[in-house]
Amino acid sequence: MPSKRILKPSLADLRAFVTVGELQSFAAAAELLHLSQPALSRRIANLERVLDVRLFDRTTRSVELTPLGRRFLGRVRNVIADLDHSVVDLSDVAHIEVGDVTVGCVFLAVSHFLLGVIEQFRQAHPHVMVRVMEEGADEVLACVKSGEAEIAINYVGMQDPEVEFTPMLKDRFVLACRVDHPLAKRRSVRWDEVVKHPYGLVSHASRNRVLIDQALADVVDLPRPVCEFRHASTLIGFVDQGLGVAVVPQLALPRPSDSIVGVPIEAAVHRTIGVIRRRGRSLSPAAEAFERLLMAASRATGNPARPRAKRTAPR
């Protein structure tokens, strides 16, 4: 036996019913809805036919809700109001008027790069909250892949098929030393000169350590570092206390600083900082606007990464 087809009322019929029920007048409701009275009457009749109930008692002089009509109006009125509010909210978000945007960022890029972009974004969109997730490189990558953050500033992810990596700038490793250190006034130093002084490095828990170890691989009789830290920002404190020099990304250098300088290292390694996002996923309008400001800020640094097409997943 074929199942009975269930008819569903249209949104237009429901909105017509709510308007007539609230105004208790077909003439006033028709004017408000910009409909003719016959067209409005057809919508109410169609709704009553679909529901198989009488919603209004009509006379030549008045219109009044039936008991079932009053009960139905109490429920449908809230549904229509919630729908209208949802449409307005969505429109506001689409035009970046309200809402929030979540951005991931590796620690060192927050103060040197991200805060200025947040200031510009807030000036343009004062009612949008910026939620920042500052973590290590692997954690930032994970928060983008999970969808917790829409975009992020990172130096890993270029080889990951699940994300798109757009280069922003090249961050060169330099020798951080105090201004009173013997190497501070040098125009550049070699790796074998660096290790003749007490030096500190980031630990093997940091992705940056791999790049540094590769650069030091050819140094003969390489002494051990006197100290290792998990974060390059902590190494700056090590240098500032006069405990030694440190090889750090240029972004790690405090600015401005009267006590610490960064000396270029010959044949230095570098890392590429970029914006990552989930591959094949659309960004919210707020995230798109934030990403545009990030790319503009990277061009203004004077050390942008070479533009190139976004990587595609390997075939």
C-alpha cells in the first residue's frame, strides 16, 4: 500500500497566516505584505487545506482566530521570528558586521606581525571579535586541519596535502648577541665562529632545530650548546643575561632593543612564514578579509617570500 503523501505548508503561507492573525484584518495584512486581498485569501485557504483545519472564523465585518488557530499562531509566530533573526544575523556576518574569526599563529609571529594586522582589522570591522590561538608550529597546523581555526600563520604545512600554504615572508636565522659582545659589531659571522663562543639553541622539540642542525653539520669539532630552550623567545632572555649567544629566527629579536642585536650568519638558513588554510574549504567573509590584510602586511615588511602558486595535493 503506497504511503500517504504529507503536504507541507509554504513559508509564504505561514507568514501570511501570522500577519493576519496578529492584525486580525485581511485588509491590513494584505497592505503590509504588499498583496491583494484575493491573493492573501488564497494563501490562507491553501494553508487551511494543507493542515486540514479551520484557522479563522470570518464574517463580512471581522476575522477571528479559531481555538486551533490561536494555538498554531503561538507556535508559528516564534518560528517566523527566529527565521527572520537568523536571516539578519547571516546577512550581518556575510557583510562582516558581527561575529568572530579564529586565527592560529606561531608564538614568534604574534607580537612582530599579527598584532598590527589585528589593529587594522578592528578599525575596519569593530564588531568582529578576533580569537587568536598562539601555539607551537605543529599545534597551529593541527588547529587548522581540525577546523578550529580558519587560517593561521605558520612555517609548517607546505608539504601537507590537507592544507594550502601561501608564502608571506622569509625569516632568516641570525646570531642574537648583546651589544657589548665581541661579535655584535660584525657585519656577518660564519657558523664556525659562532660556536667558538658559549651558545644556546632551541631544543629538539622545536622544528627550528632541524634547520640549525643541518647548517652545523659541517662544523668540525662542534661543541655542545651550553643551554637549550623549547622556545626561541626564551633564548633572547638567555642572551640578554650575558650567558652566551644564540641562533634564532629574525622574528625572535625584540624590537626595538638597545641591548640585543642580530648579526647575519653567512650561508644562513631560513624558514618561510605563510598563511595556511584547509584545502578546498571556503573561508568566512571575516577570515577572507583578515587574510588579505595579512598578505598586505607581509608585502610591507620588505622581505616577502617569492610569490608562487599554492601547492596542490600530490597525484
